[in-house]
Amino acid sequence: MAEIQLKGLAHSYNKHAENPEYAIRQMDHIWKDGGAYALLGPSGCGKSTLLNIISGLLASSEGEVLFDGVRVNDIPPQERNIAQVFQFPVVYDTMTVFDNLAFPLRNMKTSESKILTKVGEIAKILELTTVLNKKAANLTADEKQKVSMGRGLVRDDVSAILFDEPLTVIDPQLKWKLRRKLKQIQEKFKITMVYVTHDQLEASTFADKIALMYEGQVVQFGTPRELFEYPNHTFVGYFIGSPGMNLMAVQRCEQGLIFGDTVFTLNKYEQQCLDDSDSHNVKLGIRPEFVHVWDKPNGEAHLSEVEFVEDLGTYKIISLKFEGQTIKARLQEDQKVPHGQVYISFPEQWLMLYIDEYLVAKDGTYE
């Protein structure tokens, strides 16, 4: 297995233009050996481009790719020992499942006895044992994708396995099962895995850590919980969660910040960061899960109006008009659904300050 390091990496598809546009903007990033990672982001953010640079299918315009500290920029894909599983299954239809799985090992001149053992082991893990003698052309879409995955898993020398939206063609009912299976394989063999997806649920259920990309950059790298509780960028707040974070564009005032007629005070560290910046791009953000809803005046609660309620079965999302902006809140399962005018409060612990779209820590201990 390998640690994958990106050093000063950037890529432009028109690098010789007078003003080149960058699909990947300069970044430094490390995926540690043996970890399960997700590369998450919307279409067009640079996920697949980055994956293809790592595998060697694409040469980066700038910077270095290192495997265990060794520069691999000039090493061709077939010599990087990287297995890549694509969105659509890549199998040899005229071969049996056994021969498909054995193909990489036979190319490495592996003995037939070892091939028999290794293919049997991987087929059992992926639940392909009963179809080993079937021609790949006769398989279902999910079986073909499992074969495609198995060809990477069967090799002992693989440095990492890269998955590029591998479950797109899989029936929704089977997606969870396959994700769980991949996770079990990763935990058993300690293979470095990078899983590209635009689906936050896929990323959260597979990965120990998520790299969230936006406009060609990794804007946050952390656990699913860290991305949810402490979004480092407003886009992380917007993209993670359903619905995403409430964001309020605020103005400076003597007491701190003001939104409409509502004043928000800051702690000492936040106020110092605000004073040190001359930016006018200042926002406050809070997750719907952390907005408190009251049916009567309560301490620091602010008056708002109910717009509508979405019943999602196990919980409800309420949309409220607050100072002219719609704010969403998630009601507790047993909480009474309010009507008309209600009061909302924003616990200080979960009210986040953003300057130029980036999070200002409550006390400077996280970025």
C-alpha cells in the first residue's frame, strides 16, 4: 500500500493560453497509507481530473505526485501499481468471471495455484463464487461492477485503489450493500482507497476522512462529523447536510454584527479576527439541526414567521421568515409543529462566523 502526496499540484487543460483556466488549483494534500478516503464534490469541481492525475492517465501542468515519498510524475500508469475502477464496469465480456479476476495475476506471471487461491478468496468476499464460470457478458450490472472491483483487489502489489463514482449504474437497493462490502475489504486488507463521489451519503458511509472539493480545490479535509459540525468554508456548510447550513450576510456594528434589526455579539477571539479584517464579505451560519424553535418568547429568542413545513417521516423541516430571509430548522421528532409567529434562537456554540467564505474558529483551535 502507499501514502499518496500531492505537492504544489495544479492542472490546466489550456496551460499555454494567455490566461489559462485551472481545473485543479494549486494544492498540497496527503492521503495516508492504508486509509479509506472519499473525494467529494459537485460535477465539474475537478474530482475525476485529480484521480486521473494520481493514476497517471493525465499529466499535471504543475507540481508533483509522490507515492511513499517517491515522485511518480514520469512513471506510466501501468507501472504505478494503481487499480482504478470507473463509473461504468470494465470487464472482458467473452471471458468467464474467473478469467477476468485472474487476468491481472496472469499478466504478472503468477503461479496458477496462487491464482486459484487468490481469485477464490476475492470471489468469496464479493459474493461472486456462484458465477465464477459464467461469461461476463451474462452478468447483471452490479455483478459486472463487482468483477471490475475484484480485478483491483486480487493483486497483492497494488499501491492504492481509486474508485471513480463506481456505484452510478448500480440499483439503489444494492448500493448500500456494496459500499459496506468495500468498507469491510478496506478494513481487512488495509488498502489505501480513494472513492470519488458527488453523494455525501456515499462519502460518509465509506470514508474515514472526506476531502471536499470546490472549484478545483480541497476546501476541507476531515471526518464526516467535522465537516458537519465545523464546516471550514461556506460551500462545505451548503453542500453537507440536508438541508444545508443557513447563511446570513451580516454587517458590522458597534456591538458586533447586525442582520436586519437583530444584533449578534461575538466572543473575544471572533471580534479580534473581524477587527483585523477589512472584508465586507462577512456571514453567520448555523445548521438547521441547531436552530431552536419556541412557541413563545424565550430569553434571546427572535420573532419569526412560519412559511411552511416539510414532513419527512421521522422528522420535519420548518421554513421560517426571519428578518426577510428564509431560515430552516429541523424539529425534534416529538416536537409540536408551530403555526403563525414563533421564536427562534441560535446557540452560540453552533453559530459560525465566516470572513471571505472561510470559518473563523471560536477560539483559534481549529481552521
